[in-house]
Amino acid sequence: MNKRILTVTVGEPLEITLDQAAQTLEALECDDVPTPYFGVGFANVTQLFAVFTPQRWELLTALRKHGPMTIAALAQTIGRDDRNVSGDIATLMDWQAVEIDATGRVLVPYSAIVVDVRMPQERAA
């Protein structure tokens, strides 16, 4: 089974992302194989929900349940219009949540999608 995990973060400080990048570069410079990391980040929950809408989560769920399928088959499976599903798939591809294979079927290339939401820092009184 595919062990790739997509990590979706919300509100993560930029320093953490930069530290991960620096560790990867350091491993490459030492001829080590870095641990694969697949992630996307959002500044706030509003941005997350603009991309990962309930309808798009439904697409991801259907693909995980039924496996790779064409956009037309996916639209039929969930009872939505092909054109709207196609637009949602394009957005999810932009955010690395889905891929299209050589046969034109859409798939979720991850064993899991983990969402990590961090509360904004508390203001000093």
C-alpha cells in the first residue's frame, strides 16, 4: 500500500516550513536520501475551506472508496455535473491532493491526508 501522506497545515509558522526545507537541503548535500514530505499550507482556516470544500472532500472520499476513475465516472458516482467535478479536480490537482494517471483516471496518491490546524497565537494582555 502507498505510504505517502499529504500534510495540510493551517497557521503553521513560516520558520517551521523553512526549517524542514533546510533539513532536506542538508540531507541532499550529505548525499543522504531525505524523508519524503508532501505538504501544503494555508495561513488560516478560511483559506483551507476555500480549497477543501465539502464537495471536494466528497470527491476525495469517493476516490478513496472506489479507486481511480475518470472524471465522468466520478461525477456519475457522486451525482454531480461533469463540468463542476472537472473544475474541482483541477483545483485539487493544484493543491497536490489528486493526480491523473496515464490512462486519464483521477486518483488520490496518498494513504492519508492529515490536516493540522493551529490556533492563532494568543495576544498579550
